[in-house]
Amino acid sequence: MPKKPQVPIRPRDLNQLAVHVGRIATHEVEDTIPVPVSAAAKKRGDARAAKLSAGKRKKIARKAALARWHGSS
């Protein structure tokens, strides 16, 4: 049996799609695609975070927040 797709299924009808996009814009419906994270990647990330000082972690977090809010900086 084939697996179900990981992406959310969007309506094919243009009017239904417009309503769906409107609901996403008004936060009535969430349109997120879950990104699977491997156990090895989580382990590496935890090890990297443990090595960093508080100041370095703050600098990295600030840079990430600026990139999210103001585009790639």
C-alpha cells in the first residue's frame, strides 16, 4: 500500500483554494509541513549547544531572528 504524502493536501478547485489561503492568512488553519529531524542531527545540535557560551548562543539567536524578520542578512 502506498504511503500518504507528508505535505498537506490543498484543494484543487480554485475557489476552495482561495478560501483555504484566506483561512491560513487569518490563522484559522495552520499550514505547516512537519520536518523530520533525525536522532543523529538532534544529538549533534545538543552537543554543539553544550559547547557554546551563553554570549555566543545569544549572538547566534539574534542573527537567526534578524534573518527571519528582515530577510537574509
